[in-house]
Amino acid sequence: MRWDNLSDNPTGAGEAVLFGTDAVTTRTFDTPEFRGITFYEVRARSIVNRVPGASRMPFEWTVNPYRGCTHACVYCFARKTHSYLDLDTGLDFDSRIVVKVNAPELLRRRLASPGWHGAHIAMGTNVDCYQRAEGRYRLMPGIIAALRDHANPFSILTKGTLILRDLDLLVQAAEVTEVGISVSVGFTDRELWRTVEPGTPAPERRLDVVRTLTDHGIGCGVLMAPVIPFLGDHPDQLRATVRAIAESGATSVTPLVLHLRPGAREWFMTWLHRHHPHLVERYERMYADGAYAPKWYQRRITRQVHELADEFGIGPSRPGAARRAPVVPPGPEAARPTQLTLL
């Protein structure tokens, strides 16, 4: 990955205020994998964030080294966060990426502070910390090393195969603390993948990550999300996905139906109008009461996935393979995992 021709232009006070930091450097370049993307390199003032008390998350602290995501998933619930920066939740979210270049040093300082008592830290809960930009900025090795050195428990949720670059660090961390890894694979339908997750590795490549992590003694769960109504929820599709997850050696599978929060909802519905206009009215009815599909639908999908998980025997393939806890994702059922967890 070459960045030889990057422009390096410090911005003015306006962008410093926008991003809540003292200095912002804007970088753009013409390499094919990053063409059309603007990176805002910032020196953040803090990196360990407390989850709001009203949240249903089963963890209290998060680290997010990036804002915005080149995965460009049309349904991404984190799109709304770009509006906090006066950026739009559509193309800006996909192509204007904030990089907190001092994240590792900030984390190490926080972990060493007298007021920190070793609470679990979750990563990948907002945008993917292993999106393509991580290949250049290499923030995660420093972050994982800091967590390892302080034996601080953590979890990572990702769609990125780049996590395997840090396999040695993850193995080292797992020797001294609890490490939970989950990979997100909502479906194995390649046509659906190309249109709704255009910047991500293919589903089968993500399942290769599960297989590799498991082979190295780090139990890895799969977040089967999102299950997309009328496009990815046919029984044959669910069966094919759960079978592939089982074959990867995943320790657990957690189904999560598509939810459409503000910011994501508008972008997804625009995509739906363009690609599947015949489904627009069905979606308007299904999500008429808010961001989540009706409870009866969520329960049906959960039951079907659980039955398939039973059938395919998802769980540890050998003693010790699933010694780490899986990530529990954001969503209406986040406070109680809806999965067969054989730990």
C-alpha cells in the first residue's frame, strides 16, 4: 500500500473545532483502494469512552480509533455519529474518515492511571477498527499491546480480515487476560454482499478469519448480522449461512435482525429505492414503529438460527478452543445474548 503521493495540508481552526482537537491534518491520494477518500488525522484528547448508562450494552467502556468507515455498509447504525461532526451520514460517512493517530499512546496512559481498575474494553462497536485504513495507520497493534501489557480484558468485533496481521499479539494477550473476538457475517449470498457491504472482505474470507483464530486457540464467535428482511432471510439462505459458520469452527452464532436507526435508515431506504423498489412499502410497514423489526419477526429468525445451530453442532471443536467470551453486539437483545454459546 503506497502513500508516497499524499498531500499533507494542515487545516485551519475551523476543522480543529469541528473535530474537537487542537490540530487536524487532511490527507488525500490517488491509489485505487483509497481513491475518493479523505482522511482527517487528529490528535484526540481522550480515547477510552464510557458507554451511556441507558445503553443496553453489556460493557461500560469502548475504544474507537476511527470515525467513519470505508466498509460502506448501507445499513450501518453508526452513520448517525457523522452528523455530530456536521458531516452527512451517507457518502461522507463512507469517504471522510477521522483517524485518531495518538490512540495507542492515549490508551496506554489511561490504563496506567491510578483511577483505572481494569474494566473490559470493547472495540469495533461503532465503526470497524480493522477497516482498510488500518493497513496504513497501524493503530491496533499499539492498542492491543497496551491492553496485553496491562492484562486488561477486551473484545473486538470486526468484518476485517486485517485482524490476522495482529494474530501474534492477540495470542499473547489471550495468555494474560480475557480476549473475546467476534466476526460479523450476516449472510453468505455474494450478490447481496456486493451491494450492501461493498467495502468489506467477502463473507467466506471473514469465515477464514474465524477458522484461523480458532486454530490458534482463540475461540471466535460469529455475529450473524444483519439478517436482512426479504433479502437475506429465506430459510435456504439462513441454512447456508449457519452451515458455513459451523464449518468455520465458530464457537457461537448470534443472530441479529437489521435495525434502522436515524442516519442509517435514510441511507438504507435510498439504496432500497434504487435496488429493490418493490420492497419499499414492505419495509415501511415493517419498520413503521421505529428502528427495530417487530418482535415476532426477531423471535422467528432467532428460533430458526438456533435450530440450525443445533443441527450443525456449533460449539467448541476441541478442549480450550472457546475459552474466550464472544462479543455481544449492539441491538435490542444486547443485554442477553440470543445464541447457543457453548463455552
